[in-house]
Amino acid sequence: MQERSDFNFIFYTTSGCHLCDEAMAMLAMHFPDHVLRIGLCDIASDDILIDRYGTKIPVLEKMENEEVLAWPFNIEQLAGFFNLQGFNSR
């Protein structure tokens, strides 16, 4: 099992979340995981995470400074969050 510190970003999600599936498809299509190192965290197993993100998922968190980006977000907002200069979504 990988530790949170193994990742640059954490993607908070839960089973049956269609918005999470949509966000994950956007990430997979435009942002290669091997470059960004995104870990998945199911909030269902943690009451604190449910309280914090239950109505906001999907949520991405930067591990370096705990900045979060909550749904809804688009490709350009993701690129800014990931600090990708010159990103082109075409």
C-alpha cells in the first residue's frame, strides 16, 4: 500500500459517485498520472473526510500545501491547479 507522501495530489472520491467518474475520465484523458502522481482516497471509510468533502467530491488536494480544488472544475482549472504552464486542451 502506498503512503500519501508517495503522491503529489490526492483525488478524494467514493463508490457510485458519477461526478467522480466524470472527473476521473477528464484526468485520464488530459493529465497522465505517471507525471502528476495522483493517489485515490475513498472518503467513505473516514468520518472526518466525509464531513469535509462529502458534498464537494470529487476533490483534488495538493500534498505540498493542502490546497484543494472541488467540483465543479474544468480542464483549464485543472491545468492551473496542477501548475502546468502552456497547457493546451486541444
